[in-house]
Amino acid sequence: MHDVNLMNYIYNLPVGGSEAMAFDIQAEEIVGGTDINDLPAGIVTGSNLLEFSGETTPELRSSVALCMLAAQRVAANDTVIRTPNEWLDRHNTVLKNLNWVVEGGGGVESSFDTTGVTVHEAILPFLTAALGGGVAATSLILTALEQLKEMDKDAPWITLFERESRRFGVSEFQFTLVDTSAGETRLKMAAARFDASYGRTQILFFKIRQQDAKFQMAESRLRANASLLESMNDALKVKLATQTGKYISSLDVGI
């Protein structure tokens, strides 16, 4: 997408909140809550838990987080959408229009044999494989899930992650590793979709019964030009200024 068209596309994204902000306002003056200019290595963006490699600069971290947030807010505000798959299609269309290229992926229905296991424990083996090898071994994402039982279940990032995952009768959690090298930013994404009719406030802590043991898993890989992402940064900050404090939270894996 040409630069002018891209800026117009960002300006007109239906993300909810105030639409009155002009692009000549300094983003630093209007972004509240989360410090979007200095994001930590692990954050929650709505229903997406993101982990950044050390090579991903603060500006790129900001752009990636805001791209993910834009995709989620547009999908959430689209009144035509009626199903989880329609929501995901709308989400992915926004990312493509922000010049993310899908490199591959796929989905599978998974099952878990053992009863009495919590949801977050059930998805750990899939995430370990999907996020990949040695990187996964030291992943903040996996550490957070492994330590959930030791954490305060009302921690802000857990509350946000749980709340934003619920839509259309399912809970769908996204997990993303972000890496930058040779001028390209790449995303390795995994998602877990569960029936949300358990009647529990926090599905991540729900213990699976044998009849509830089926769930859908998916993975995908995306890439974008790092320079292009950086060029979108200010426009995305302004467009999403009223959203960042509500939908972005630092991932705290401390016990």
C-alpha cells in the first residue's frame, strides 16, 4: 500500500473511541497509561500475549503492538461480524492492509487425555512446539503460563487477557513471538480456541473434564518490512491513543 494510502487507511480505521484526534498532535502528549514508547519484552495486547526479541527496537515494539491492537479493535467494533471465524478474518484483513504478509500456518483440533488439568497446562505442549525449539525454552510466554498457578489471578495482565479473549461463545487466546533481523520483522503466532460455556470467570484456570478436552489450535507466521513498520508508528500511536491504556499491559511473570 502506498504511503499516502496507508496513512489514510490508518486514519480511517474504525477502532472505537474518539475519532477527533488530528495527525499533527504529538503522540507522546496524548498516549496515557502504558508507555508505548518503551514497551518491555513481554506485553499483553488485548487477547494477544506478545514477546519481543532483544533485536526488536522500542519503535518496532510499539508498531507491532499497535498493529495487533488495531486489528483487534477493528474486528471487535465491526457490527456485521457474528462468528469467531469472521472475527479472525476481519482481524487478519487489517494486518494485511497494514502490509503484513502471511508466510504460512495451519490449524488442528487437539485433545487432552488427562482430566483435572487446567486450560493453561493443556496448551503448553502445543505452544512449546509452535513457538519453536530453543527460543521456546526461555520464552516469557511459556514462563508466564507455567507460573500462573503461583500468580495473583486478579493481576491486571491476566484480567485483560481473559476478558478480551471472550467472544461469540468461545475464548480465543493468541500468543506471538516477535523477532527482527535483516530489515524484516517476523511474527510466530499461535492461538488456542476453547468453548467458553464453562461458566467460569477465568477460563485459563478452569480444570478440564474429559468431555471438555477438545479444543482448536492454530499457528501462523507473518512478516513485515521493519522500516515500513517504523514509518507507521506515529500514525498508529495517534489513532490508538485512547485505546493503549485500556488494552495494553506489561506481562509480569514475577511471583
